[in-house]
Amino acid sequence: MDEEYDVIVLGTGLTECILSGLLSVDGQKVLHMDRNDYYGGASASLNLTQLYQQFRGTPPPENLQLGRDRDYAVDLIPKFILSSGELTRMLVHTDVTRYLEFKVIAGSYVYRDGRISKVPSTELEAVKSPLMGLFEKRRARNFFQYLQNWKEADPATHQGLDINKVSMKDVYTKFGLEAGTQDFIGHAMALWLDDDYITKPARQTIDRIILYTSSMARYGKSPYIYPLYGLGELPQAFARLSAIYGGTYMLDKKIDTVNVDPETGYFTGVTSGGETVKAKRVIGDPSYFGAGKDEPEGGKMRVVETGKVIRAICIMKHPIPGTDDSDSAQIIIPQNQVGRKNDIYIAAVSSAHNVAAPNVWIAIVSTIVETSVPEREILPGLQLLGNVVDKFISITPLYAPTSPGTNDNIFITKSYDATSHFETVVEDVFDVWQRVKGEKLVLKKREVEVEA
């Protein structure tokens, strides 16, 4: 390993693979390494045998009649892609779409007052929605009309609201929207993780809602798309991109040490199997920088635990009740609806996406842990699923870097959160890019084709 690289990337999770691909396209000389012999890291997709082996240490029980092993690609961390969102733009900008096929998720739902209903995204849907009473429907229709008509350059469409200055609370008050309506707009459409957004300038929330509605308008059924054969396909697609632009990949490589200059504190290289490779910078997931270890890496605490996520992977032989027999769905349970501080997310896919045997659905329920009894916290989600054939529970720490990396050229990504969409992952990609390059990531605009 005598060569010197611009960047070494550690771990083949989606965040790391996107960055590796983008940096390679940018002309950087990239070496990408992973301790595992497969792509995806924590965000891998497993077949049935791998799933049971990982969680139980046993083969799949024959009495459950779950079908062929090769029919399965179960995501450890399920997330859907907003069809007009930043990840779609990254896929198109880099031409990674040529390696992948996508299918629209059949429905986007929200939980309110003990039942699930489709998230309305237009004034017409608002009028028909069972989420609201008659008078609230009128108020919601006026709100969606305002969004559809709003134009930056035309003050007449602003209805007296300067959204760069007024808070989202002021906007809700102007249209007289109830707390329950605010819940589904803020959490199921703007996709905020908590209610802090309400007191902040409305601009970002309005932009997020318009992104949701434009994503919805693209394919009609829902705003989300998903790759056939599971999310494990995404890291591999970005890895291929990196390789085309000269990136080097090494799987099954145990990382012995991440090396820094003892005098300057700057990153110098990585040692693996007794060999050292040099580079100017390193990017990696928290597991390569002391995550979960009592002894800090090189005596320096580089990552800190910020919380925990509980996920329940559920195997079912029926669609989720109340979703019109959909082959797939996203359901968001806003925090206020179940007396919590964090939303509960449900992502469901099936054989329609080539990730399970015929007539089998995979639903994954996830949330941020708030108590000492995490399994009880996801009960509101589990109770929506109906009969579950088998269930696999994981509780995973969330890690974030303790410093931006600009002072030592060690740039660490964040753990994957509980959300069932990719918006927070994309934010991390943009953030790391800016830290590494010292400039914003700019993506070109093109179109993407998706199977309806």
C-alpha cells in the first residue's frame, strides 16, 4: 500500500458510499475500506438466513413457511426516498439511477385519534380526508390553496405573511388550524422530528411541505420511491460510480488504527493488517472511531452517544390493516398523538419490491428510545400491524462526531436515526461535504424515471 490518496473512506454505509461516489466524480483519489465482506454496513439488506442468524443465531423455522431464502432482502435500517428530494437529485446528478430500478411506495399515512388515514397533500384531498371535521377541512383547504398559489416574486400570493420572519405558529394561527392538523402537517408532510420548528421562521417548513406535495404530484400514489431488491442496492450503486471514476474498494479489511501525526494532530493514514496507507483526509462512520468503546480512540473522544433507536423488523402474511391492501406504506405516528417526545415510524414493503417471498410483507417500526422499557414505546406502532408471524428487535446507539474534523482532517458521519425517510441522511452528506471541501455541494437538475 505505497500509494497516497486524497481521501480514505471507512465503512460502506449509504452515507459513506454517497460521499465516496461524489468525491470520486469530483476528481479526488479515493480508497474505500470496510471491515465486513459485504456492502452496506449498518444499512445492509439481509436474506432470510442472514436475518435469523444475526438476531437468533439459528436458521429460519420451517413451520413458519416463509418461502425461499433468496426472495428476501430485509433492510436493517428501512428508509424511503422522497421522489423530488435531495437523494433523488444525487442519484440523478451522478447517473447512479442506471444501476437501479425504483417502485413507488403505495401510500403515505398518518395516525390521528386512534386510526390511520392517508396524508392529504392537495386542497381536494383535504376536503375528502377523514382526518378532519367539516370546518377544519375548509381551513385546511385554504391552507393548501395558499401553498399552491404562493410565489416568491408575487407578494399578492403571500396573504400578508413574510414567511422569512413570521413563525410557523403564526401561519397555523392565520389559517385557524387545529393542533391535530398541525401534527400531520409538521410531522407527516414537513417531516420534522419534533415541534421546535413551530417557533422558528416558517420558510423552511413551507419549503418542506412544498417538497412533499411536489413529490406526491410526480407519481400520484405517495411521495416516496424505493429501490427494487432493497436499500442494500444503493451503497453498491454508489460504489460502482466511485470505481468508474478511479475509486479503489477493499472489503473484508480490518482497520487496526487510524493514524495521526503526534505533533500536529492531523490525520496521516490508516493501518490494516500491518500495512499502512497514507491519505490527506479520512471519512468514516462512528464505528471506526471508538463508538461503543470505553477507551477513546488514540486517547481522544471522537464520537459521543446522543441517544438510542429501537427498531422492530416484523414479518407478516398480510398488508397493514387500513392501508387499502397496499403492497407498501409509510405510517407516521406524531409524538403528540401518543404522548411522546419523538414520532414513531412504520415502513412496510413486500414481494412487490422483490424483498420478500410472495404474499409476505416486511414492516419495520422504529422510534427514538425515551424510557427504560423501549419495547413498550413501539406498541402503538406494533398494534397497527395486525398478526405478526415473527419479530426481531434491535436497540442501537446513535453517535455523532465531537468535532467538525477541520482541525485534524478526520470527518465522521452520524448514525442512522429512527426516521423512515432519507432526508436526515442527505443533510449529513451535505454537512460532511462542506466540512471536507469547504464549499457547498451543488447538484445538477435532471429527471428520474420510476416504475409506478
